[in-house]
Amino acid sequence: MREGIRHVEHVMGTVFSFDIRTPRSPSVTTALTEAVAWLHHVDRVFSTYRPDSQVSRLADGRVGVAECDPEVAEVLRLGAEFERISGGAFTCAPGGRLDPSGVVKGWAVERASTILHDAGALDHCVNGGGDVQARGEAGPGDPWRIGVADPRDPGGLIAAVTGHDIAVATSGTAERGRHILDPRTGRPAAGLLSVTLAGRHLTEVDALATAAFAMGDAARAWTEARPGIEALGVTSGHRLWWTPGFEDIALLPSGRA
């Protein structure tokens, strides 16, 4: 079999990795170039660290949504929908200032994955700072296996999610401490060390993982009620819980809360 392609790109202040198992071809190589270019375009449009980005200018009132690229309105619509279904546990206006970053990364990764898939790269995995969109197979008859970091053990794994067309995202304290605020209170979210969501679309599971983390103890019941979503949580007391369907898609430890 001809070799696939692996590529690492530093953009949006993090690392994106592409693992393409479909055999290399001109169309697949071109699609990878387009997917990488897409990520840099997203950074230019949505970066809150660039004063010249469209989102920064929109937040400052220097432009309106109609003057921005259509993707800005799309992301803001998604953010409003996630805010609605999470009861305000997610927002694109933390602290009263526009910041759609909670939508952008997962949405950008999923769109990069679609670019690859539409070009014939049916078997691939795109990882954006630990949040993953996988399509097809890791090998003939083999599902993808996506490790879930253990917030209690730096460098350790707490579970491995398996699947073919699957997205996995984690929100928690392992990398940056308690940086996620509960928009409803303005205070750092408490109750969980991490929560991992798995589903079909990274746009959804990434944003809703942030919402679930902000919910704290209420996340368990909320994720159990979400169609097409499974979850694994680690409480601040170092106990585990997971939704019933998570057992069907993951290799798990034996104990839970």
C-alpha cells in the first residue's frame, strides 16, 4: 500500500496534526494544503490576539457583522445556539466582550476534515490542540483510538475512545488550570477536573464540552439527556462518571462515582 501523509501545523496558538491514512495522491496532497490554508485563514479572521482580525474589529465596534466574512455570522449563529441549548453555560461573550473562540477551533478542525474527505481522503484524523475529528478507519478494519488525558496524572490516560466517524473533545484543568468561567456567575467553574464529550461532529462536542465543564456537577444529567453525545467526567473529588453509552465506544477503567 502506498504511504499516507502526516503533517503538523502551528497555528491559532496551538498545534494541529493531520494523520491521513488514505494513500497519497495529488488530490489528497492538494486537499491537505487547502486544509492548512483554511486554518490560517480562520486565525486571521477570528484571532482575539490580533487587533486587525475581523473579530477584534467587530468586538471594538469598528465593523459590523455584515462587513465581515460570512464565516463570522455562521460562527455567531452556532454560538447562540450552543448558548441556548446549554442554558447559558456557554457564551460567545464572556465578560461582556465578543470572543467566539469556544466555537472556532472545533468548527475549524471539522471543516478541515471535510476538505480532506471531499477530496477522497476518507480515512484521516485531524487533531487540534487535543480535540479530534476522525473519519473512516485507522487501518483496514481498525477503528481510530483516541486517548483521553487523565487530569489527575499528567501524561497519563484515563480512557481510549474508539470509532470510525467520531469526534472527541475535552475541557478541563490539566493544561491551563481553572481558566474556564461559568458565564452565568462570572466565576471559575468548579465541580469537575475534566469532562470529555464524544459524538459525530467536533463543532458540537467541543463547544458543549466547554458548557458541560462550566455546569460542574449538573453536567452528568445534562449530557445523559443530549442525543448523539456521550460523556466522561472526572469530579473535583477525583471520582469518575460516564454516560451509559460511553461504555460502548471506549476502553474504560473499572471504577466510577
